[in-house]
Amino acid sequence: MMTSTQRIRTFINRRLRAACLALALASPAGAVAQAQSAYAFTTDSAPYADLTGATTVPLEFGDSIAAVDLGNEAFRFFGRSYTLTGGTPLQIGGNGFIQVNDDSVIAIIDAFFTPLIGRPNGSAISYLLDGPRGNRILKVQWRNGGLPQGLADDSVNMQIWLYQGSGAIEIRTGPGSVKGRSAYGTGGPWIGTFMAPLTFAYAIEKCWIAGDPAQPRYDTNRTLTFPRMQGRPPEGTIYRLAPRTASGVQAPTPPSARQGNILTPNPATRSVRVATTAGRMAEVRLLGIDGVPLQSARTAGGEATLDLTDVPAGVYLIATSDGLTRNVQKLVKR
């Protein structure tokens, strides 16, 4: 029996990425502005080594997820601290990713997301907590993963390292050989990280690595478009994502500098006034928490009012788009 998180993940993996990419290609150029990201991206290289003394995860390669309890160890994702135990475990995916979520958002790191299969000898998924408490490095490894559409000897090896002290993320490529022309299906693997609400209605943050593995493009547009790599990064490649603040937590933005919506009142009862801080003409939409549009309006003088008289009590999303940026905020209707 699949959990709700697994069903959501399967949906996003198989359907949403391709659909959103098609929508992006059909959208007008410049419809979404490149956002300031939570992480700075750099590339590096170092000899790759298999993990020693790692714990094997009882998980097969493929479209499956295993929850790992790390015994109250806390790690940061996009400035949010998660204690990876009990109801908030680390989740490791058989197709080369990890994820963690609470009751509102999910953070996903794709090391080499693509359909994978185990090989008869030497395939394993494992993890290791290395270093002293408070300054640990969590290392997750996919060893000798096969590619179902590739040749019999096609294989990939990769690791994700999470740094407890700094909040940095590293995606490391190990030895492998991919000779089959259609090994990845259409395009190459997905590599990067993003955070979204559990509904996957929009991206809260996205730090995506795509294009030429030797000279990758860094995509921080907060859209649900996920371009692929055009091949496998060379052995020893390290893609590093370092938080832009020393603590790994984003500094609060002064109210005058925010580019979000101002909702008045919130919670609301009969109506809500939506003001865009940029002051440009914008489309305003009321969405269900599942992302389904319920109402729409246009701002006049940077403001619009939505009538909530017939809207049932609950939690909703207010999305604005002015042709350059898109912002989404939560609205509570009483």
C-alpha cells in the first residue's frame, strides 16, 4: 500500500514535470523572473569513494521510498530545520532522490533522478552519519544502479551529502558507464533540489542544475519546470549548493523590500483585499489548496478585492502574476 506522500511523489515524477515543461515552452518569453535563490551554486571535483561502514537501506531501486529514522538528528533544508525522526523521517527514493516533509511543505533533492534498476551483483542503497553530533555529514549512496532502457552494463553511482553545521548540499557523481542511446528515455537525468507545498501547486524555492554536465545551467525560477541534464556528469563531479547566509537560514526581508502580496484581512470572512507591492497591473487568482482556480480578478492601482461570501471556510491560496513575477500566499477563510 502506497502512502499519500508516495502517491504524490509518483504523480510529480511521472506526470507533472513533463506537463509543466510543456506549459513553460508554450508560455511567453520572460513570463517568470529569475529569483534570488536560497543556495549559491558551485562545481568542484574530488575522488569518489564508496561509503565505508554504511547502513544498507531495505529498499530496491525503482519507484519506491523508504523512511529512515536518524534518531533526532536535525538538518536544514531551505533554511527550515527538520529533526529527522518519528513523524518527520528522512525518506530515500529508489530512483536517486531524498525528501523530507512536515505537515505543510516537502523538500526534495534529486541526485540523479531517473528510472533505476538493481544489478544482480553489487547494487545497494545505503546511508552514513559521519562526524561528531552537531557537525555531522549525512551521506546517502546509490551504488551500481542500472538503467532499464540502457545496455546491460550501463550503470550509475552517486551520493548526496548534507552538512549539518553549514546546511550545504553536495551531489556527487561516482564511476559508471552509460552507452545506451536511450538509457535515460527522453533527455537526461534530473538533478537539483526544490521545496513545494504538499499539493505541489507551486514551487516555494527551486535550485535546479541542467544542461551540459561540464558547464551546467543553474535555474532558480520558482516554477514547476524541471529541465534535464544532457548526459551524465563525469566521475568525481561535485555540484555544491551552499546557503547564502552563514547559518543556513535566510535573513528576513524588510517589509518595504518584499515582492509578495499584502492580504487584508487575513484571516478573512466576507472579502479580502490583495495589494501587490510592485504596484504593476496583475492577475489575481483565488486557488483551492489543491491548486484549482476558484476566482480571478485584475488589479487596479496595484489592488484587487475578492468576494468570499460564498467561499466555504478553510485554507486557500492567493496567486498573483504581473507577467514578470508570480507570488503565492496562504489565505484563511473563516
